[in-house]
Amino acid sequence: MDCLIRFSQSHETFRLPEIQALAVIEGINMKVISYSLESPFCVVNVPSEDAAKRLIRRSILVQSIHSLWGLGETLDAVHAAVHERTPHLWVKYLTCSFKFTVDSYQGTRASDAKVRIINSFAYLGFAGPIKMRNPDEEFTLFEDWPWNSTPDGIPNPKFYYFGRYLATGARDLPQKLDLKKRRYISTTSMDAELALITANISLAAPGKLMYDPFVGTGSFPIACAQFGAMTFGSDIDGRSIRGDGAKKTLRGNFEQYGLLSGMGGVFSADLTNSPIRRLPLGVDSDGVKGRIFDGIVCDPPYGVREGLLVLGVRDPEKTPWIIPKGIEMYKQPDFIPPRKPYSFLAMLDDILQFSAQTIVDNGRLSFWMPTANDEEQEIPVPTHPYLEVAAVCTQVFTKWSRRLITYRRIPDAEVDQKAMQAREADTTLVGKTADELNPFRRAYFNKFETATTTTTTTTPSP
Amino acid sequence: MKVLTLNFLTCAVKACKSSNDSFPLHPKDAELAHDDIEINSQLLVNVLPRIDWTALRTTSTELGFPELPEQPPTAETLEADEAMLKELHTLLLETQMMEGKLVCGHCGHEYAVREGIANFLLPSHLV
């Protein structure tokens, strides 16, 4: 059956990947019939009414889903479509209580105009009581108006949809996990809405094991646990996990939302020296054995608000005493191991490699990555032969954007082994300071000015 | 940190990765805690193929739990065997290691566990 999805008109590039991921989670064969980034209306085909309701029940970006009775460029076209496709349905709703509404996107209708429109559907013959509160059935005429239609005096919408209400999405969930009311957050905690969308796109679900290697205060594991997953997390900074050791801790956040049963384990660790057991790529066969996670979600440090560090000594020649001192002291409980700046691109590459080794077949990796909006400074989407890009969603700021990039772990048999050999041969990354190692950080602190504008400030030679 | 997590963790030292003795890590002076959690058979069936059974048997014995059978159950037998589901649920998901150390059987490195959080950060000479 054809259904109309009424999206929220926000985070537009995340909407289709979210709903497609939910179709995978629910095992629903969904076809997208029409969709546009500029419109909140999307027509999909699903096998049944039950499937339509399940499809959107945990969607953050869907407001509601409706059984589509008619659509068209004019109201007459809608009536013609309703006459053509739905007369067999009308009899079902002859006696139940009902309500009719007009939902105008980017436009307004005076109430007498609304009544005229609603009355034009009188031929449906519904004789039950009209109830504005909690009716048995709700019918809605959606109008898609051109942008700025009221000031421009545009008389009519560009498109109409008419449908019977089926179900509402989960747009109240972000309020439940709202950062403003969360006990313990830090400067880089992911906002609840985007964390929940990330959890949806990465296929977090009951019984699934999800891992965040940059867990911080736990935004992603909490969002995944909210959808029933068992979650794991680690961070190079153990202080972010422990918080103040009393109420403001990562564990306290799980507790606040009643999600403690979904907290599998958190520990301090560095992704480049991870304690997670894993096999070299290409040795296992059944797609599960030797791999642990159904999904990995993270927002790696960019090196702007938080340092991008791994274990090690920055310059062993300059500070030769650090290693002997470490050998002497490392067994003391308050020992903090030295850390050094690390390349942002190498970090992304390590995440891909780690994910290829630890995610089961068809499981997903979703991570956030910043990039400059300027095309010349744009950082390309990282690739890995074992991972296929499933979706790229973008949140745009003034001079830079951040993208949520999602990959599917493909089965070993589908991997291009030549690409894998080429990847292993290529290891060229040099530099010691944060700026040398991190093109995004460098561009950020240069205010995203291109090379030609910045070179003019160099002193001319005499 | 749930006992399930222990089954996923090995020694972080790169030189130990190739040794069979580095997994599982051995709990030392372990203080355990117990949470009452509703049993979730879907989770246990999904977790089963990810578990290294030999390592789990070792951990279970070292933590003072009854000995597990030599062979892991199949997904079908596990779903039908309520006693086994309960036993695995208690061990893997309800039991938490709160304090103590995790010791590598190969290099002897001890990873401290405090307030249920293990610390796998290595000093520079081991990185």
C-alpha cells in the first residue's frame, strides 16, 4: 500500500537514511516512490498498515504516517484519485467517529476556506460523529505550498496529498534525553536528537551489541540503549567516564534514564592500542565468529575543542627521560601515561580498520566527521575495502559542516582483495604537531581562508 | 563492567596479541556486584556466537561460578533450555566486576579496575 510520510523539515539529509535504516531493522520491504529534500512529504510503498506503523515507531524525523488515498496538483485531481483508488474503503468508516484537518506546509488558509475544502469531501458519506479530540479516525488534506507563499500572495499550493492517519513517530524522545536536563555532560556531548538519529541509522536494536570508542559522557551508548541495545564504550580519558565519581558520571546518565541494563561495560583505552580482541581481516568465514559488535557509533575528536591524542611520546629525542620515568612509575595507581598528538586522517583510518575487524556482516559503522564547506579544503569521505558507504548525511554550519558517514560491513567474499593490498602498501603520514597532523584543525584556525589569501600576509623579501 | 565485557577484552600490548596466553585476562582480587536485570533471551542468542566459550569457562571458574559445559549450547538448545539461559544471564549480564585487577597471562601486565571501570592505557615503553 502507498503511504504518505510527513517528515519534520529539519536535518533534511538525515531523513531518508533514517527511514531506510528503520526498514532494515523492522525487516520491511519499503520502496520510496517520491521524495525531495525541499519537501516534508514523502510517498513510500510498504506491504501493510502494520508495517507502516512499525516503520516509523522509533523515527526521530518522521512526524506521522498516513494511508495515502489521493494526491495531485489540484484539489480536483485529489478528488478524482480518491474516487478511483478508495471507494472500497469508504464503507469501513461510515459510522466511526472522525475528524478532518487541513495541514498547510509553508502556507495558510482562512478557517472558512478550510471548511469549504473539508466539505468538498462530503461524497465519502461518513455519517459518524465528528470528534475533534481522540476520534476513531483522522483524515488529513496536506498542502505543499511554494516558499514565501503568504507574502508573495500565491493563491494555491503546488501539491496536495489526502490520507488517513496511521501512526506518529518518536519525536518526543529527544526531549526525554535532552542535554539540558541530563545530569552529566561535557562541551562535546552530542545533542539528543542527533544521537538518537545516529542510533537509528546504525541499526541499534534490542539484542544488538553497540560500541563507541570515543564515549565521553555516553551520548551515543545512551541513545542506542534507549532503543534496547547492549552498549559498550571506551575513552582515552578515564576522567570523562568517571565524572565527579558521585552523581555526575556516565553510569549516572544511564541511571537517570532507567537504562542501566543496557550498559555493558566502559573502560579507558586508546583505539590505537585497543584491548578489544579481534582477528586479522579475512580469516573468519561465517560472518560472525571472531567479530563482536553489531555496530560502532562515534564522534571522534577533531582536535578543535578537544585534543586528538593517542598513547605515546611526542618527541622521544627531545624528552628522553619520559620513557625511563614511565618504566619506574607505571605501576602506581595514579600514573597517567604520556600521550601525543595524532593525525586526524590516520585516526579515521584506524576507526575503519578496527570496524572492519570487529563488526559482523551487514553491521554498521556510523561516525561524525567535520569538513570545510569550501570545495578546495573539503576532506573526502574515507574508504575501506571491507566497508561500503551506506549513507552520508550533512549538518551545515557557516564555514564548515559535519557529516554523519555510515558504512555497511560487507561479507568477506564481496571484498575487492586488490584494493585491500593497495591499502596495506600505502602508509604515508608524517608530522608531529597537532596542526601538521590535522588538516581540519588547521583550516578551522585559519578561518577556512584558502592558501591564496593567507600567503599575502608573508613578509616580502628585501 | 559486566562479565560479558571480559570475554571481549585481551591484553592491549601489541606484542601479546599473537599469544594465546593473553586471552582471557585473569581477574585478581575481584570484587563482584550483582544487578537484577530482566532476562533477555534475544540478546543471549545474539551474543552466543560472539562468545569465546573456552575463555568464558576459564573466567567463570576463576570468578567462582559453577563450571560451564565443555561445549557451548547451540542457539536452538539455548532458547529451549531455561536453566541454561538463566545461568548465562546471571553470569554474563547480571554480574559486574567492580574492583580488582585483570592480569595478562603472557606478559603479566595488571590492568586496574576501579568503580567498575578498567584502565587499559599503557605506559610509553609498552606502546
